[in-house]
Amino acid sequence: MKFAILVNEGPFNHQASDSALAFARAVLARGHGLFRVFFYFDGVHNANRLAAPPAEDRNIVRGWSQLATENGVDLVVCIAAGMKRGVREANLAPGFRISGMGQLVEAGMVADRLITFGA
């Protein structure tokens, strides 16, 4: 089965980002495909390489980057939501790219299931 994920919440104010990352890892571990992860609304903060959580805290931004690097997962940040929140090409973490809503539409068409995390 081929999945796509939509993340609508930021990494430090809601459980959605942690749940989405755990789900993505589980999908891949079970041999399914992960077509794309699309970050929208406050979810774009998951891509900000300038985030600096304390050393004893989990680093969700690094977790997403590792997922992309190790598994070739396409991590797409909505350009409109990113611009509104100060997330731009210059401060993207490794593995992320900026694009438009067409990437979300394509993910919904290509994947067997589009799973949403966050409101």
C-alpha cells in the first residue's frame, strides 16, 4: 500500500508531528510505500533548521531530515504557509523542499491513503 501524510501542526506545541513521524517510520518498516509528506499550516515549522530544542528534548526536525535521507521520502513544505510563518528556502532543514498545493493534490491522487495529523 502507498501512503501520503499531511502534517498540520508544529513540532513543539502538539503531539501531531511526533505521531506523524512515528507513523511514517512504521509504514516504511512494514514495507509499505510513503509517497510524500506534506507540511501545511503550522506544520511548516517541522522544516525549520533554525529550531534549537534543548539537548535533553527530542529534535523532531532532525527526525524528519533523517527519515528523508535514509529512506528517500519526499518532504514538501507549502510555500504559502511557509512564507506566512517565516519558513523559506534559506532556513529549510536537509531533506525538505518548498512547493505549492499541487503537491498535496498529487499526493492524494497517487497514494492509496492520505493520513492527516493535526487539525
